[in-house]
Amino acid sequence: MMGGGIISKAGYIFDMDGVLVASEEYYFSIRMKFLREMNLPIYYSDINDYVGVDPKEEWEMMIPDPQQRTKLLPVFESFWEKHPIDYRKCLNDQVPEFLTDLRKMGKRVALVSVGTNAEVNQMLTQCQLSPYFDVVLTGEDVTYSKPAPDIYLQALSALDLKAGECVVIEDSQVGIKAAKAAKIETWAIQDPRLQIDQSQADRIFGGFGSIRDQLERSS
């Protein structure tokens, strides 16, 4: 296990989907609904295949044929807009409280997501979380998505902190791999509804309540 006490880090870097918001099931249901309504074959019917995957790769998984993907992309985008997510309904327990704790302790905080700018900004606005983050990066800010470490290395640079001064809070296997490749201590948020290999994480928590309990005991 890397690092020291739970409050010894100067920077905290959060993934979005599956960490701040339990949005994976909603995203998955919309993808499957689109494929069924379009009478298209479903090549990946397990939600775990999509967890942590960037939108471009998800679309390739849904529609393997390049020409068909190009033709159907505007149709899918229109379908997606007609089925908007309300992130307030899937905000994970004690997220605002934990972010408030970090602010009070003077920690630097970043949000890193493979999602689009629009999705991330929508979540921040709906859940009123924007004031808690010093840095926000999305999949549109890097060339290579997770499991490449690029987005986490960029977060370190933006926070002006070293890897050893930070911790990443992730959930997906590809996200954990990306954070570990960037040499950052990594904590995983466990979701019992999903079957995610989190064995590479340095610590695994059942939720932010568990993290806050340990934080209180360490203070």
C-alpha cells in the first residue's frame, strides 16, 4: 500500500461516473434501448463491458461497422438528447460532504472524466459541485484516454502537484490502471451492483461515508 495517512495528501483527483455519480446503469439502459429500437444487434450486453470506457470507444462497441457508425451517429445523438439524465438523482451519498471536508482542509481538488465537456458540465451544474473543483478535465482534453495515464498526468500538472502528493478516487479497472500508470495512489469506490476488478487499487472503500469515517479517525 502506498502513501501515508488518509489526510496526508495535498491533492485529490476524482473520476466522475461511478464515483461522484452512479450513472453507469442509466447510460447502459439508454444504449440498449437505442439498439433495440433500431433493431440492431447487441454485441455487448453486459454493463461491465462499458464501465470506464470513453464515449468514442463505447460507440465503436455498439456499432462495429465504420460506415454504419457514421450514418447512425446523428440519430444516436438525437436519441441521447431526448433521454437526458438527471445527475441529481444519482449523486452518490456524502459526495458534497466529503468535498466540503477537503475544502475546509485546504486541499487541491480535480475532476477527471473520460466523458464529454457537455456531460461533465451538466453534472457539475445540476449537482452544484463546480465550486469544489480547482481543475476539471474531460476526454476532450487529451489525445489518449484511459487506461493511458495522460489525463492524470495533465491533472497533476494543472494542480501543480507531484504524483506522491495526490490520491485518485476511481471505480473502473481502466481508470485504476490509468492512475497507477501515472504513479498516483489510487482508492476505489466499490459498487456491489457491478463486477469490476479493483484489485490494483491501493485501498477499496464502500463509499464516501467510509472514507469520511477514516478521515475523522485520522484527524
